Amino acid sequence: MSKILIVEDESDIAELIALHLTREGHEPICVANGLRAMPIALEQQPELIVLDLMLPGLDGLQIFKRLRADTRTSTIPVIFLTAKGQVTDKIAGLELGADDYLTKPFSPRELYLRISAVLRRVKKVTHVSELQRGRFMLDRKNMKLFLDGTPLDLTTIEFKLLTTLMENDTAVHSRADLLRDVWGYNSDVATRTLDTHIKRLREKLGAAGEHIVTIRGTGFQFQTELAASQPA
């Protein structure tokens, strides 16, 4: 059973989601006002948050930024609920590190399947405690990266992306593979998002970002030992 926070001001939608999650054995917590989302997230520490973008008091993107800025909530997976006309906000949310999104109207069953997929990905990332590749060490249990022994803060998506690349550092990962393995779907929006996350991950790694190599026309590869012939 997972504790899931639902931040949604439309009571009929929130109740329908909560009912479906309860039937599937989860513990839903409903919040209708954006200003209450952060205090409840800190208090309840849910395994996942379903977050509507349009909320009274504080909108979904503002809430998401606060969640990611606080170390107590920075690794909680988030699924956005968006209206059809909110494409720009949807892209912004994905680029900030949201785990998935669903456009209204949607079926509760589809949302449940997406929630299950995200929770499985999180458990997959954390099932083995440590992953070491040269200068890089991933603490999967606490979702922390250590570079030459120094901790670096990554978002949930950045951590998943680096983990996927590091798990098989002999493979070239296509964009389609990374979209499937990290985000769980493929779309034009996500293709742009992938490139944005690669760029931000390299920036956070500084000079060590060159270990994430672009294989032109193919995808990306994590090189534990850098090959001088490959451009970063």
C-alpha cells in the first residue's frame, strides 16, 4: 500500500481518483487548495503526488518548484494533471523534472496504471543500494549522487536518467530507449524534455559532465573511461 497525495480542487475528480486508489489498496489523501499542498506533503510524506496544474491559492508549477526545493520532498514522484490547453505548462513541468502527466479528461484506470508505473520505476531504482562507476557513486536508497566523494543534488528525473545511463555504461542508449526507461512513454514533448535534462545534468556535473557522451545520430552513452575519439 502506498500513500498518495491528490492535489485537485475539483471535488468530483478528486473523489473519483481517491475511490479508485482505495479499491486498489492505496491510501489517498486529498487536498483542494494549493496553499495546503506543501504542508500536507511535509507532514504525510507520501510515496507519490498527483498534482493538478490549475489550483486556487498556488498553482501546480509553483507547488512543484517548492517540493523540489525542499530536501524533505525533493525526491517524491509527481504526476501532473493538465487541461488540453495547458501544453506550455505541461512542457515546463516535464522540464522541471515531473515524472509524468495526464491530460483531462482521463479514466481513473489510466491514472492508476501511470501511478503504478512510476512507483515501479522508483522501486527499481532503489532496490540495489549502490552503483559505482569510476568517479561516480549512486546511493540508490537515498537517491544521492557522490562525485569523487562529494554529494551533488539531483532531481528525481535526473537521478533516474543518470542511473539508466550508468547501469549499462557499455551501451549507447537511444532517445526512444531513454524516454521509455526513464519517463515510461514516448512523445515529441518528451524528446525536447530529454535533451533539456541531459543539458542540465551535464551542467550540474561540471567538468565531469563529459562522461555523458552524445553519440551523434544514435543517442547517449555514459563512459566511465572517456574515449578521446568521442565528442561530448
